Amino acid sequence: MSRFWKIVLLVIAVLFVFGIGYRVLGGGKKAGGGPAATANGGGAWGENKEDSDPVPVTVVAAERKNVPVYLTTQGTVAAYNTVTVSPQVGGELLSVNFKEGQTVKKGELLARIDPRTFQAQYDQAAASKRQNQALLATAQSNYERSNSDAYRQFVAQTDLTTLRNQVTQYQAAVAAAQATMDQNKVQLDYTRIVSPIDGVAGIRAVDPGNVVSAGTALVTLTQLQPIYVLFNLPEQQLEAVRAAQSAGPLQTATLDRAGGAVVNADGKLQVVDNQISATSGTFRLRAEFPNADKALWPGQYVNVRMQLNELPDAVVVPAEAVQRSSASDFVYLVKPDNSVTLRDVVQGGQVDDSHVVISKGLQAGDKVVTEGQFRLKEGVKVNPLQPGQAPPAPSEEQLKAAGQKRGGGGRGGRGPR
């Protein structure tokens, strides 16, 4: 290659490197101007503007109220009385006089067993009694006549003793016949099977026409009014329960498992068991409910809420106001200038499904945020709203400013390209 061409190639290479450097330097100036423009009228200004806009949040003031203290657990409904009705004598079952699921009263006829055999035995005992009563009358007459003043001197003392013993013998025979008759009367009455309690009849186990023996189960009766609810509590709560019980009857309410609605609120704690389970570390309790509406049914699982006492003038806030971190519970407290600050709190128990007691960290009247906390941080300005209140619609000026802000951000974004 000649020297001329070497010089040409060298010049081309120098021009190429110079062009690249020029473009790089020119791009750097444009890139530097882009962010400056953005900061003056683009994205950075928008972010500062958004931070300065008050955040709409729902605010509720803490209030003081008397708060009942409840113990809540799960329990099981148990029948007040459960009786398996069985005949006490055997025989053919003539009739069943109840309907399954029917409410029956104490003494009401449930079934009948063929009474003819027992009626015959009763009639036989009654005849034996009348026979012995006749013999007794004859013996008494003979003894009274022989022992009278007119005949005593003609009757030997041995004969008088025999006549007196005959009277005693027939008196005993009459008493024995009466006892047999009473026993047969009881057996005859057993052929009429009656309800021993007020309750609800279950599904019958035997149909009419079957020959049953004594002890054959016919039906189970369950007393639903009143009714029991059995439940367990941890042993750590035993002293509190006993102390509250000594002050007066403890009111107990059962709660519907699904929605938390009160099913029965008029129950009373009846008994605390006399021992603690070594296996579970719990003790057993039983409450009694009138169950007037029959909402409680034996074997049913229910949530049990028992009131121990009452906290006077407790500070209460909605449960959704309390946020949780790894260190503690806290709330967003709204200050008089409508800025928020994080305030650590200590919960003192749950009031109901929607409110909690704050034992430390708040005073009555303090305003806390209940909705919109995810947009908040320390010192942010807020627009406090009442529960259920919607934030006001933006004005035309605000909409126009927002549109300009979006336009400026777009131009700023295109600058670097």
C-alpha cells in the first residue's frame, strides 16, 4: 500500500473518533438538560405536589365507656334431662300413642301393652282378699261370742286362745292378699307407658304388634327447656371466675358460630366443676338457659361468652385503627394541624367484634385513622373524613393542574431520547 492511502485511512479514522466523541459530549449535555427540565416542570415537581396534597382518610375519636369483660370459648349443648323410655313389664305392644318429634308432657300416654294377663292376676288377688276377709269375719265372730260374759265360763282357755290366733291368722291373710293385689295393680299400671318428663320424643325403636320384654327401649325423650351448655376454660382463669361468681350470678350468652349474633343471652353459670383436668389443664363449667325459643339443641357446638365484670371508663377505639408491627401495636394519631404521627398503644382486651380497649397510649377524644393507613407515614397531611363519608370531588382547577402535570411529565420524559 502506498503512502498516500495510508494517510487517507489515518484521516478517516481520526474523523470517525472525533465524530463519536462529539455525539457523546452532545448527548451528555442533552441528558443533563433533561432532568433539569423535569425537575422544573416534570416528574419531580409532580411528586412533591402529590406529597403536599392531603390524603383522605377516615378518622374516629377515641371514647370512654364502661366495657364488660368477657371470657369466650366453645361449648356443647346438653339436654337438661334425657330418658330412654322402656316398659317395666313384657307383652304385646298394642299401640304407640305419640308421634316422632312430638312435644310430650309428663304423665302423657306413650304406648300400651296387652293388659289381660296382669288384669287376671289382679282379679285373682282381689278374690283371695275377699275370701280371707270372709274367714276373718267368721273367726272374729266366734272369738267374740266365746269370750263374752255369757259363754266364757263354758269355754276352755285353750279354745279361746285358738280362736284368738285364728283371728290374727286371717288378718295376716287379708293383708297378704291386699299386698298381692297392690303388686298386681302396679304391674297392670305398667301396661300403660307414660312420659316421665316434659320433653321431645325421638325416633321410636319398636312398632306396634311386637312382643317386647321389660327393659326394651321404645323411644328417647329429651328435655329442651331449660337446657345446659357445657364448656371448658384454662386453669389460669379459675380464680377470676370464682371471684366473679362469689359476687353474684354470672350472665352467660351463647353466640352463633357463623355471624356472631347472640342466640341466647339469658343464661346463668350454674356450676364450676370440682377438679382441673391434668391432661388439658382446663376446668369444666355448666350454664343453664331457659331456651324459650328452642334455638339450642342437644349436641350442638356453640360459641360461649361469659361476662366476668366491667371496666369503668375504658378508652375504646375501632379495631381497624390498631396496626401491628414486629415491635408493638400502634395507631396513626391525627394532630390538630391534620398531620399524622405514629403512636404506640397497648391493647387491654376486645370489646366486641369491632372495638378494642386501649389501656395505654391514648386518651378520650384522640382522633385515630381507621381507613387509608396504607398511604400514610410520619408527618403526612390528611383530609379527615367521617365514617362512610366520601372524599370531595376534585375541582376544575385541580383537574386542569393534574392534566398539565401529566403533560409536562411526558415532555420531560421525551427529552433524554
